[in-house]
Amino acid sequence: MKGSTYRRCYCRDGNGKALNKACPQLSSRRHGVWAVRQELPNRQDGTRRSFSRSGYDTAKEAQADLDKVRALLDLPAGDDTEAQILVGDLLEAVSGKSKAPLPDLAETRRRLVRGQKLTATMTVGDLLDEWRDAKRKSKRPTTLNGYESHIEYHLRPHLGGQRLDRLGVGHCQEFFDGIDDRNEVIAAENAARREQEARCKWPKGGRPPAAERERLAAEKAKLAAMPPYRRITGPASKQAIRRTLRTALNFAMGREYITFNPARHVELETAKRPAGLLWTDERVARWQETGEAPSSVMVWTPAQLGQFLDAAEGDRLYGIFHLISHHGLRRGEAVGQDRENVDYKQKQILVAREITVDGWTPIETAPKTDGSADTVQIDEGTIEVLKAERVLQLAERDARLEAGLPWTDSGKVFTAADGGWLHPDLVSKAFRRIVTEAGLPPINLRDLRHGAAALIKAAGGDLHDAKTKLRHSTITLTSDTYLTLFREYEDELTEKAAAVVPRARKGSADTPVHAPLTQDSGNSDAPQEV
């Protein structure tokens, strides 16, 4: 293809027409500048185009850029028309931009070979969009919602504009440090809002006088202008955000966009999994006094669980509470349990599906992890509960059909009154209602799953038995959550075991049961060993 370097100037004749090469002053080396022009492959529609750039001080500088342009044009094979057009598009995009650097030869060759875009520099935001689109085909909707939150609320506003090939550990560390800074601001704003809310209240009761009403109105106006309450991004959330970023960057490495994942080297505070604690008598008394639970993961004792199940026995959802509390199914797994996956003879259920919520809409998916899809051994009592559940279900079906109401056979063990899917949130609401009515110390429905681990310990099992029962992927996950619980239970069982031993002698307040072995009963003044 034709190309050349030449001198030009910007002089014009009396009519304002550019003289270009006709300028008589171009014979002087001090007049005009050097320029390059190189013909490019025709556009996709067949129209002609060229690379043109001027402003070079010397012919050597102009020739150097012309050589670079020709080297780029030589990258595609002679019969690869599509690649030639792409390189032409790339050069046309920078043509005329005197300050824009020419595309790097090695980088352009790499992108061309790997089928990557030539005309745009990928940003972190571009990568996140591409990665999220790829994940839509394989990930659960609830997982995608988590990615969406991390991307739109955290990653895109602060890293989205950063060039992907220039993203370093420093950029990532600065981003996470910025979360800590924003947390401090949020905490201060939340505290200020609470203080302002207190100023807006009239503590004396009744209708305040006119002067106070004016003051309260002014305080409420200040409150309305303040930022709303916001949640702090804690250590566990930061770890989850980093996992999202790290996974997206691994995707970029797989596509050969980058060769290094900077998110792997960010230092973050370790998110500690809250330890499960028993609702001992002392903790229950403290909760009744203060209204505060000592941990976010609280577990009932077997006696407390028995109280709950007694209170729930008349509720149509009793069966699902029994199954979760005895065998540790997750809420979605229990709601999604299929009748065909219950084996009464082998006393087993196969956890193969679960029903979760996307916003408020229930959706059916595979279990949370591959390890979660497994068989669970159940006891004879649970078998009877499941059989009774089926009898209740058939009775509800017959009653609705007789009344001319619709009935849907969803195939689930636990269903709504019309036979359709049982909404997971309705199970949680019913659970909270029964707990409150029974006057029991509060736990979440999920804590019934944790309580199943306590039952394993009460039956003489260990952490490995709990891991198997709860279908955890690693023993570390089980240990992080239940080690403290198991130790507490060990102490409680030890005290109870010691208390059941009958003794013939009992000490008084003044006389110990065991006198010192070296005491001389006939001589109270004799020295004693300590």
C-alpha cells in the first residue's frame, strides 16, 4: 500500500485556500512541519481510508512513525481480510490525534492472535460486565444478585474506570482501605441521626406547648435533611467483595487479558465466623434482663427444643420444623424436598432440590453446593412425622377438590394449602410466631440447623459426625461454628454426669466431706500437710 512522508504548512492564499505543497516558503527548512500518509485497508463497506498525521519536527521522526504504521499493517496474513480491516480500524481511530500514541506492536499482535478487541482498551468495568454475562448461564439467581450488589455498589463506582491492564495491588488495596474510610463516615452519620431523632421526641408525654412544637418541627426538618441510616460493610462482606473481584480477574486471566491477579495479594481483616453458644440458664436470665443475645448464633438445649416442638405440634408446619431441628436441613432444602426422594424403608431422604427466594419470588434450584446434594439418614420418629404430613396433605387435597377449589400436586413433602410450593419466608414467620408465643429465648430458623449439631453431641457424636450430618464441605467449616458449642456441651454433660453418682455421706457447711489424709483426729494441734 502507498505511503510517504512529506513537508507541509498551514499557509493560505488571499482567498483563504490552503497552499499545502504549493507554498513557496517550503523550500526553507525553518518553515512548515513534516507529515505522514499511509493508505489503509478499505473499510468493511469497501470505502477507502488512510492514516494521516502531521506536526513532526524532522523527517526522521515522521519516518519512524510511518515504519510503525507499516509494521502494524503487516501483522495480518495476506489472505486474512477480516484481520486487515480490524488493524485498519485501529489505525484509523488514532489517525489525526497527534498526541495519541500509536498502538503497541507486541500488544496488538497478542490481541490479534487471541481474537481480542483491538480498538478499545478494556477497563475493570468492561471486564465485570463481560464476566457477569458469562456467569448468567451457570450461576444461581441468588448468587448473581450477590455479584450484582458487589459490582454496582462497590466495584464499579471505585474501580470501574481503571484500565484493566494497569490494575495493580496498590489500586485494589486502596479500594478496600476506602471501604474502611467510608465505614467511619457511615458510623458517624448513623450516630448523628440517632442523636437527632432523640431531639425530635417530646419525652414528657401529652401534647407539647406551642414553643416546643416549633422547636420540634425545626429539629424534624434537620432530621429530614440528614442522610438515611446505612449499613457498615463488615469484614465478612469485604471478603465476599474480594472473592467477586478475584474471580472476575481470574476470568480475565483465562481470557488472556491479563497475566497477574492483583486481588489475590490484598490484605484484609479475617472475617471470624460467629461461634454457636447454648442458651444456658444464666444466658437466658441475662437475656430476660437486657433483651440482648450473647451471640448471633444461639442454640437451644434439647429441653428448650422439646418445648418448641411441643408448642408447634398443633401447627400445620410442625413437620418441617421437626425435620430441620432433628436433621439439620437448610430452610430451602426442607421446603424443596420431593416426596419421591424419601425412602421410608431405608430411613433416608435425598436432598436434591431447594426452593429459595429471589426478592420475594420463590425459585427452585440445585442445592447450595455439590456436597449439599446428598442422602440424610433419618430416625423412626421422623418417618412417622413425614407419613403424618402426607396424610394431612391428602386430607387438604380432598377438602379443596370437594369444595371446587383448585389443587396443584407439586410433588413436595411440605406444601401450601393448595398443594403448591410452600413459600420459604412464610416458614420463617411461623417459626418466629411460635417462639414468641412459647416464651423461649430467641433463635433464628437457621439456628435449628445448628441445634441439630448440638443433638449430635448430646448423642455422643463428634465434629466429624456433625460435618457428615450437616453436609459441610470441610471439617474446618464445622469446627469454626461448632467447636465452642461442643466444648460448652461437654462441660454441661460432665457436670450432669457427676451429679448422678449417688453418695452415702454428705458434707456440711462446717465439715468437708474429705478430711486431709494426714490429719490426726486425736490431736487437733498436730501439724497438717497442705
